[in-house]
Amino acid sequence: MADALIDDLQLMLIPKVGPVTYRKLVRHFGSATAVIEASIATLEQAGLAPNLASRVSLARDRAEANQVLRQCEESGIRVVGHDDDAYPARLKEIDDAPPILYIQGEITPADQLSVAIVGSRRPSVYGEQMAKNFAGGLARAGVSVVSGLARGVDGLAHAATLEAGGRTLAVLGGGINQLYPREHIDLSRRVVERGALITEYAPNVPAIAPQFPQRNRIISGLSLATLVIEASEKSGSLHTARHAMEQHRDVLAVPGRVDSEASAGCLKLIRDGAILVRHVEDVLEALGHLAVPVKQPSGQVVQQPRELLLSDQEKQLLNLVGLEATPVDEVLTKSGIEPSRALSTLTVLEIKKLVRRLPGNFIVRIA
């Protein structure tokens, strides 16, 4: 493992050095290595309290980092630094991205097309059904589902995604070896098989209450949008929605009864500008254009999430239309579809504003 990553890891393992202090120190000194090698006096001059400066100075042997790396190797956990190619690109965009991630399982390029689903830990029957419907529907459409593996909506969303054959990412509020809640151990193993467990906490760090609001920024940061399903006005799910707004990501909410306390948080979000969604089609329509196209395992290249709503024939023809002018005759020849059917399908794609006809019998895909 690169020395720079070991030093990043060591710095983050020092008590009281969170992401904010880490970024401040690295900006000041230039690297984690320079921070760890600095004298106590120099660290104090940079603004550290004497006790924290002493802790940083005592970390020069990198003993904690090496111990954690051994734990990770034994547990099949990968340690990924912010500058690593394996670090999720969308998460890297947020201001307070974790310097270090611990990942068990695999994050794939297809997970760039992802939606967070969060909600009540004690959902009503309606909330349970909505969580299953949205998670399963998004999974079948080819969207990865991100959540927090908590009781209630989180767990239901992960389980429904897996049952639909989809991919799911679970962001934890503690270390992977201290999984919480314990009743989700079996679910977590299934998540690893078709996705990943992700956390900013070392493997043996227990999950404690203050860490859950912190992990919520990672849930929203990994996702194109955050969908809130049934939340009271005091629900932790609203923290995730707030993070999404600060990250300039869409917030979607499922409406409920106006006289239901369980839906008060969702109704407030909608009142304040969140997008009201009734079904999976609403979610995909709301996501808009992707900054970077996502290639799915099927080979389909997705420019706009609503393309996932297309029929197989529509998808086939759409993928034959380039982002630069493409001759219509070329599309018809490559499709192998009877010309009249192919032409009518291209007309449907044009009506859906996914392609545009050009003079001279050319067609272009709308990016």
C-alpha cells in the first residue's frame, strides 16, 4: 500500500481528527505525511490544541494504521483514499467527502446511476409497501439503490433491491466489523454479494448515535438524488435530504396522508421544493441528464435515466444513434428491424425528445 495512503489513514485515526480538521491540516502542511512529521510546536502554530498536537506527534510510528490495515486484510475490507481511482467519483465531488473509505464488496461503474432511499425506522404498512415498490422498481430498471442498512425503510429498500436482482450500496454509521443493527448481519452479507458496505470508520469502531448524521452525507453524496419515503418532522431522513440539497442533488419525496405524523416530514419537504413522486417513472423522469454517461452491464449506455423506461426495441435503436449526426439509413441497416417498424420507433424516440431529426435524412441523439 502506498505510504501516502498509510499516512492519510494514520492521521484520520487520531482521536479528534475528523474530515474537517484533516482537510485544514493537509491544506496547511501540504500532505498527511508532513502533518505527522511536524513538531509539536509547529502543529500548535498551525492552530492545534496542545493535547491534539501531542497525539499527532505520537502517531509517527504509524502503528495504528498498520494495525487497522491488518484487520482490513483479515476481514476482506479494502481501504480507499480520496485520490484512489476506486474512490466513488460522485462522492468525491462533495465538499466534506471522507478522506478514507472502508469498502467490503465492490462498487462498479454502473453504480454511478444510483438513487438513495431513506425513511422511517418504524414505517407504517403504507411506508413499507412504498419502500419495496420504489426500491424493487428502480432495481429492475437498472438503478443502484443506496441506503443506510438501518431498521425500517433502509433495510426494506436493500432487501427489495436484492430480491429484484439489483445492486445496492449500504453506508454504515460504524465499522464493518461492528455491524449495527445486529439483526441485519445476514442482509449485510447479501449486500456484499451484489454491492458493497461502505463506511468512513475503521473496522472495529462501534456505531454510536453522533456518527449516523455524519454518515448521511455519504448516502446522499453517492447518489444522483435522495428519495424520502415516510418521515416524521424529526426523522433522521431529513438530515440526509438536507445534505442532498447542500450537495446540489435532487430531493424526492413520497406524499402521504396530510393528517399523518408519519408523513409530516415528507409533506414539509414537498412544500419546501422537493419533487413529489408517485412511482418509479416519476423518479427516472426527475433525474434529468447525466453529466457522464453510464454503461450498464447489459451494454446499454445511459445518457438520461428516463431511457431506462424504454422498450427493448427503443433501447436498441437509441444506442445506434450517435451524439453526432448519424445517417438514418445506417441506423435502419444496423438495427436488423423491418424498416417501417424501425422508422416508427425512431419517431417515438423523437416524440420523447431522446433523438432529433436533422436535414438530409440524419438523426442525432440528445445528450
